[in-house]
Amino acid sequence: IEQVPVALVASLWPLQFARVRYAAASERYREALDASESFVRIAAFVDQAAWPQVLHLRADAALEVGDTALAINTYADLVQILSRPDGAGIAARERAARALERLRGGAAGSGDRR
């Protein structure tokens, strides 16, 4: 992997992000989860730039496939990442915090201790 030019790898994240968005928009939620995994696993600086959008899509896809634990963890990560948001980040953090509160409240109310 040392032989791959860094500029080439960095330029591929928009394509991967587009794959996540299109899969989610097409209701192919498992594909969206698979495509978003690289943003979570490989935390390069360029991947971090897309986290606010990708993590929302990942959490939403997790809910659609019934993985509440992944959705809760992903929203919690997003709230933590956006600890000091500005601009559009403020709305993204508020949305994630509301979703996290709703999911945690639903999990506590149903006896589910995730």
C-alpha cells in the first residue's frame, strides 16, 4: 500500500461518500452500511471531513436494518465529534443529539439495555 500515491487515495473519498448517499437514497441500507464502514475504520483526515454527513447516513441505515445498537453508537460518536460545532455543524449535532435521546429513551422504556 506504500506504493499508492496519497493524492490518489485522498481523492477517492468523494466517490465513496457518493456511494453511501446513493445507496441510502435507493433504500439499499446494507450497501450504505458497507460503504460507510471505510469512513469509520480508516480515520484519515480526508475521511474525517465527511464524518458529519456519513455518520448520519450510517445511523439512519442502521435503524432501517434494525440495528439499534449501531445507530445509538453512531449517533453518540457523532455528538462527540461535533462537541464544538459551528455553522451547519450546529444543526447536525442537534439532530444527532435528538435522535440519540429518542433511541436511548426507547431502549430504556422497552427494557433493552444497549
